[in-house]
Amino acid sequence: MPITNKSDERTDADLARRAAEAGAEAVRAQSWATAERHHKGGGDFATAADLAAEGAILDLLRAARPGDAFTGEESGRTGAADADRRWLIDPLCGTLNYAVGTHLVAVNVALRAGGQTVAAATADPYTGETYWTDGERAYVRHDGQDTLLVPSAESHLVDLNLDPPYPNAAEFRAAHLLTDPDFEAAFRPRVVSSTLAVAWVAAGRRAAYITDGHLADSVHFAAGLALCEAAGCTVTDLRGKPLHSGDGGLLVAADPDTHARLLDLIDRQYRQDHQYRQDHQPRRATP
């Protein structure tokens, strides 16, 4: 049921939404076919759209919150190093998709304050949808109307992030789930290669999302995680522990049952890889 928008333009949540939408507008204004690439090493690069979107977001946020600090994927950290309020900005998540004309991208904006993400938004430049949260409830805005996000595992679609780095590669790789017969029997894998798919878990368009990596204060994941938590998803690290407290990574599922089934599959991979290492340890020569 759509909710009539009565948001206060001065709130942090509304500011996060408007900033993400400003970034999305900047992305749409660019042509991927002629976008200049700014190489950052290791095969990574930014395009003119990344830079334009981050500039638009920062201009809006700095004008509204001049005392806050900012971390942008392209511009780095600015503002007071010890600021309690810091905005995390991912101007174009899915740059490699964008650079070849694949419109699976997201613009992410999140505000961290007091150790919590208190406002966040993920905008899809090409559908005109913006997923946003005030830290308590999560919504999607389209054509000026807000609809409450309701997670659902009905699709059985699980998005896997196959991009490095892999801190847990010795024991777990998301790609290995693709060949697990029990995974194949219960779920259908998808690889979007954008954190837009994290917002889709909150919206009921994905049953779950899995990635390795250390995600604390990540410009890529902060907004999506806040959306999922506010929507009532089950959110843990790869071992079922609270985020950022253990081995790292992310398992976010629409409901506890889906989370438990996927966690069991992940645990099985950890156990198998551990046993393999035990069986193949070099034996010490007898003195």
C-alpha cells in the first residue's frame, strides 16, 4: 500500500534520499558509451559518471550539513577525522556494468552517527526507484509515493557477489555454492555485481545475498545493510555471528528459515575445506 509522502525536508533520512537521487540524476545525464575512464590500478577504474555523481551528492550534503564529515569512494575522507557524523558515499556501485551499458547499478548514501547507520538510501538511476530508511523502517519511493519494504523469500533467488577480495578464500568461496547439489535444489543463483541486489533483499525481490569481505563502514554496503536491517531481514556474517565481529562477509536473508538453510550450506563448505587441509598437511619427517 503506497504511503503518502509527508517527509520533512530537513531530516537526515530525507537528505540521504535526495542525495542518492541527485547522484542518480547525474549518472543518467552521462553517456556510458563515451564515458572517460580514470584508472585506479588493479583493473579498477572510475568513469565520468562516478565523478559527476559523487560531486552532486557532496554538493548537496555539504550545503545541508557543513559540519559533518564525508567518505566518498572517489574523493576519500574529508572533514574532521573524529567527527561523530560521517556520510558514506558510493556514487556508482556497478561501474563495470555501467561501462558496458548494463543498467544494473546503484547510488548509495548512508549516514553513520554514534556507531549506527541512522539514515540511508540506494537509488536505481534507471528505474527511478529509491530505497530509503530512517533507521527504523524502510521504504521504496517511486513517482513520489513511498511503499513499505517487505522482505520475501518466495522468489528463491540468491544473489552471490563473486568479486574479490576474498578474505576467507581458504575456507569459503561464494562461487562454490553454485555446484552444491543442495543449493541447486533449494535456490536459484543470480550475479548482479552491484549492491543494488542487497536493497532487493529488503524489497522482497531476492531471497538472500551472500558476499565475502570486511564490510565495516563500507561505502558500498552501508546503505543496503541499513535497508535490510530496518526491513526486518536476518543479517549476519558468514558464520552467523553479528556483522563485523567475526570472520567477516555477509549473509542477509529475507527470513530466519532461509538464513538457516544458507548458513548450513556455508558451514558445510567451511567444514569440508577444513577437513581437506587437515588431510593434506605435510607430515613431519621422523627424526
